[in-house]
Amino acid sequence: MSKKRILLKIGSNTLTKETDQISRGKIEDIGRQIAALKNDYEFIIVSSGAIAAAKQFVKLEHNGEDINVKQALAAIGQPHLMRMFQESFRELGLFAAQCLLSYSDFENQKSKANIKNTIDILISNNFIPVINENDTVAADEIQFGDNDKLAALTASLLNADLLMIATNTNGIYTKISIEKGQPETIFEVLGVKDLQHQISTQKSSHGTGGMRSKVEAATIAQHADIETWIVNGLNDNFITDAFKGLGEHTKIKTKDGHFLEDL
């Protein structure tokens, strides 16, 4: 029986646990869960956090545009971020490989084929691809989406069974509950149309996406018949708990109405 393919997107607020530095404990938590599930699922990670990693080490002097400074910080932080993934995963018997992508890669058929072939080979040899935007040459996700759209496009390209977006909320909340200051999670929806009027424009402290970009990512995934789960990555065991049906999170059904566990 073939393994289900999971595209796990980890936002900056998850990796930092809403602090000013990357949490090795959170990376280890993610690794432990992947190790526990590896017999039944294969994982591809799209991870933000390069800029947050750099800010732990440097403060750049500059007179340039803010976006260029962020690109420079990403170039400094990306190797540190990957080292933390590799070291933490290695202790759990897992192996990580870095893949840097940009949106232009998804506009070129040859590039798309190369991406898919490379990642398929990595997975078949038990390496977990850790993907980020190539921020030195592109700045789309820095400005707009915190890797949400990149994750959805990658999930579509790689024929994932599930797009799991880890953020700092218990999924998507109803708008009226947010206005009342008592957030209530939307647990299950068929498609994204009914979510459009629920989402807020607020963005979190480190991330750039907000909930709107996550709904847009779910829209891309739905077009590829991939379901999306939006889960609270700040919680320990958020991946395994979601598969057990524990905790509060949002599941966005595929067009045929099936959830992953029904397949």
C-alpha cells in the first residue's frame, strides 16, 4: 500500500513559537512526529523562518530598501535554518535536504519537471525535502504570503494527498467570534467559497501571510483536488493529534467531499 504524501507548511510563528528566535524544540517536535508517522506517510516540508534565524545572529547596517535587507537576512539565515533541521532530524534517524524555489520555476515546464523528479528521488531515498523560497532572487513570499502560496503550488506539482498548514491559531475562526473576542474554529467546510467572508486581514507578528493567504493556498490546492488542513503548530504533537482527530483545526474538503482518512 503506497504512503500518503503530506505537504507540511510551517510558518515563522510556528518555528519561533512566537518569540524572537527559532525554537529547536519545535523543530524536534516536528521531527518526532514525522518519525512516528513515516511508515504510513511521506513528508515534504515548506518552511519559512530564514529571516527569523538571521535576526538571532546579525543586525544589518543599510541605507537600502527594506525588502532588500530582508533578502540579505534570508541569505544569512537560510543556512542556519537548514543546519537546525538537519541536526535535529539526524538525531531522530531522519535526513533533510534543502530545496530553494521561486515562482518563475512554476512557469517553466522543464523547471517543474526537474523539481518533481528531484524531490521524488529524494523521497524515494528517505530524504525529507525542506523547501523555501529563493529569497535572494525573488521576494514574493517575503512581501505577501509567508510561503503559503509556494506550499500550495508545490503540493499541486507533487500530487500531495494533503496540504497541512501549521500556523498560530486553531484553524480558521468565524469572523463574528473574533469580533466578540471569543474565537470559534470552523471545523469542516466543502471548498473555500464559504470561508471568504470569514477571514480577517490581520497578520501575525513574524509571518506575512495572515489567514487570507492560507485560504488562497487552499483554493490552489482544491483546484488540484488536494484537501487542506489548517492546524495550530504551536501545540506539541500538532501533526499526530490532527490525524487522530484531536484538537481544534479547520479541514477544507476536496471537490469530491472526501477527507484524507476516508480515502
